[in-house]
Amino acid sequence: MSCTRALYRPDPAAVPLGNGAIFATTTFSLMNLRDLEYVAAVADHRHFGRAATACGVSQPTLSAQIRKLEDELGLVLFKRSPRNVTLTLAGERVLERVRIVVEQTNRIATLAAEMGDSRAATLRIGLFSTIAPYLLAHVVPEVRAQFPELRLRLTEAKTDDIVDQLRVGRLDVGVLALPVGDDLQVTPLFVEEFVLAVPTGHRLAASGGPVSPSELAGEPVMLLDDGHCLREQSLAVCALAGAVEDVGLRATSLETIRQMVAGGVGITLLPRMAVSPPVSPSPSISLVEFTEPRPARTIAMCWRSTNPHSTFFPALAEVFRRLPEGLVQPA
């Protein structure tokens, strides 16, 4: 009988020393998990014979083990009669704890199985909002095809929040734009270019060809609100091009900015995935390419090196790289 399953109970002869302290030697009851499963089975079936069948043991074996457990505890757990078995008051109280122990033990077994095979694990993945809906439309079907037993829990949040949750273990993986903290493992996925979105008929769309970032000089550009990484990336492009932020217009989502452009309110930078299928084009928006070198951002997968599934993440990253041709560039 494994000592790791032994449950402790204090010696009934222990002497109180005050302040809740007890001085005594202790004895260890050889109460094991199987005995607790027998108790739960009898409570469920209200019959020793049916409980024994459910547990795959003989009725005498199950009855003897429960009687032994009752002797060790000094409690009667069941009222026995020829036709019925019911829990005593003490049995009801003990059963509450028995169910907790059995449930938690089963969870440990499940966790161990998941860690033994990361392809069947539950992974918590965080993505920032200006890539999540567009990237996931491509990669989730591929992940499910490649790893059918893998379960994904997807969280959309701002970059700083994702990094914080990675560091404390609330997320397993982050899909982020570089750079990120030096304390995380990072594997680049791809490079995503930006395009210029302007209202149809805008002067920057008139030529029908690529525009140089320098042609944005003096143009007010609509940006996302503080805390969005796309805002910082767009500001960097604006600083190089001589464009300025339209301080009177900020939005909290990319879709809001898209609708503002369609309404003729202003212009903005959009990541290529946000304007590519399956996203439907808007007849009120013209998309203008930039000349080389095109503004872009590098997207990476990040995780803690101590994560129990860390050896699996490079394989997952490879699936995230499998995007339609022409959508992104290799990192």
C-alpha cells in the first residue's frame, strides 16, 4: 500500500498545550484512495452489492474495507439493514470530504496526462486585439486539423496585459508584436505589412499606385487610443513620414477606425490581415500600398521557459506560420 496515499489523523491521546498546540506522537491511518472510492460508491448506490460491482471487487472485500475504515476513524458511516443502506450523520460529513479528495485526485491524474502529451492539453493563448480576429480565422482550423485533441482558450487583451499574464502563469502563450520583454522565450512568426486606408476619392488614392511614406507629411492620421500596440507602431511610421496624429479623433477598436475612414472622416494605417479575406472590402475605402521599404510589424509567439508545455510551442508556432500566400512575409 503506497505511503503517499496514507492519510494522517492525530493520536486521540494527544495532550493540548494551549494556544491550539498539541504535543503528542501521531499515528497514520492506512486509509487509502480506494477505500474512499468504496465509501462514495456505497453512498451513491445505497447498496453494498451494487457498489462492489461498480468498483470491480467482491462484496465481502468492499464490506471489509469499509468496516476497517470505520474502525480506524472510530465512526459508523452507514446504517445497514437487509433492504437499505443509509448514511449516518457522521457518514454524511465524511462523504463531503471524500468526494473532494476523490475529485482532486482525478484532477491530478488528468493534469499529469495533459502534461505528458501537450497535444492533448488545454492551452491559454493571449492575442492583442488588432490581430486576434484576423489571424485566428486562418490558424484555428489548421490547429484543429493538426492537433485535434488540443483545446484552446483564447484571450484578447492589450499587449502589456498579455505580458503580465504570461509572467504570472495565467497564460501559456502570447502572440505579440516585437519587441517584448527579455524574460520571455520568443520565436518570430511572420512580418505583417501596413497599408494606408483612405476614403474613396482621397488624393492619396488618385494615382492608383504605391505612395511613399513621405507623401503623408502634414496629413492628420487617426489612431487607436492609448495602450494599443498598433498605436505605437503607427506613431513610429508617422514620425518617419512627417504625418501627425489627428488628436481630435481616437478610437478603441480597429473596426471603429475602419468605419470612420469609410465615413470620410480621415485616414489611417491598417495591418494587412485586417483588410484581407475573409474580411470583406468596403466600397467606401481605398487601400493604398506603400513603396519599399514598406512599414511593417514582426509578430512572434512568446512563452515562459518554465512552462510545462514549452517543448511543444515551437510545433504550435509552425502551424501559426502557415498563412495564405502573399498575406504576410517570412520573419
